[in-house]
Amino acid sequence: MSSIQSVADLSKGYCPAFSPFFGFAGIAGAMILSSAGAGFGTAKAGIGIAGAGTFRPHLVMKSLIPVVMAGIIAVYGLVASVLISGAMNPTEKYSLFSGLIHMASGFCVGGTGLAAGWCIGIVGDTGARSFGKERRLYVSTVLVLIFAEVLGLYGLIVSLILNTKSNNTLC
């Protein structure tokens, strides 16, 4: 009988009142970091587009691909944060395990979104300027942009896998 009581006492420690803090930290990390990466990518690529557009204005529309790809990075963070917040219910207990899993999930997509946005910005800036000088560089620039975008996609996939591992039955 005492072992059952000790298990019940142990299970109370898995759902402390501060557990949702970690879940909300994951939501904030996903949104803030992926949006910062998207913002940096958009700004840096926009500088290159503006620089190349002064010499070859007809190439501006083709050079907008990095800006669109950087915006998709922010959408990855939005998807992860919506899924994390959907798993949090104020009327139910929230385990510490779920909080830490959700924090890891959010920072996973946020960190890779920041890195992908940084890569897209650098490649977009340099690619737009070099495409203005030599048209044959367009395909290789787009390929490198795709590889940079895949960094953020990998982070989203790992974030989704982590999010499925959350468990509130410990309470």
C-alpha cells in the first residue's frame, strides 16, 4: 500500500505549476527566431535586389525568389507554434515533460529558421547581384536557395516529431 502512495506522490511532481512556462517558451522561440530569420533574409535579399535592379530593372521579378523563400521560413515557425499551443489546454493539467518537449520543439524550428533565413539572405543578396551581371548563374543560385530552405524544413519536421511525443498522462 505504501508503494502505491509513493507513486501517487511522485506523479504530483510531474505537473508543477510552472510547466506551461516551458511550453510558452517554445511557442515564443518558434515565432521569434523563425520570424527574425525571415526578416533578415528578406532585408538582406532586398538589398541585393535593389542593387541589381538599378542596372537591370527587367530582372527584378526573377530576383524576388529569395524574398518569397524567406517568408516561408516564418510560416514554419507559425505552424509549429500553432501545434504547440493547440496541445496546451488551460482546463487540463500540463506535465513538465510536455513543457520541455514543446520548448525543444519550438526552439528546434526557431533555430533552424534563423539559420535558414540567414543563408537565404546571404545567397539572395549575392545571387541577385551576380545574376544581374551573368544570367547563367540563375539556376545555381536557385539551387543553393533551395538547399538553404531545406534547413528550415528539416527543423519543422523534427519539431513535428518532437511535438507528437508530448504526454500529459503523467499527471
